Amino acid sequence: MADNQPPEDFFGKTTPIQFLVGGTVVLLVSLLLNISPAQDPAEPPLIKPRMPVIGHFWGLFRGYAAYFTRLYERT
């Protein structure tokens, strides 16, 4: 280190873009995990998907007719 350069950390130099992308990912994941609508006790229970949005499309793709029956049986 004769050229007075600071040592690079394990992942290399961190750029502002990496901070922005990382912060955005953390924000989106925390919002998806923590935001849920308030439920009225008179309403039926909510169905919590294993994979939000993508899971519904995948379920429809795998078996369209049986998908709604499976959802009905889970509630």
C-alpha cells in the first residue's frame, strides 16, 4: 500500500448506485412484509399467499380449474 490507497473491503468499492439499489430493495421487502389491510372481525379470514402476486399467477398456470377449488378449501 505504498500509494496511500485505502484497502478495499471484501466486496470491493461501494458506489452510490449500490446504496440506492440496496436501500430500495430493503424498503420494498419491508413494505411487503409489514403492510396488510385492517380486517373487520365480521369478514372471513384472509388468505395469505406463499408468494405474493407471483403465487397466484403460478397457481392459475398450473391448474386453472382446480386452483379456485383449492383456494376455497383453504379458507
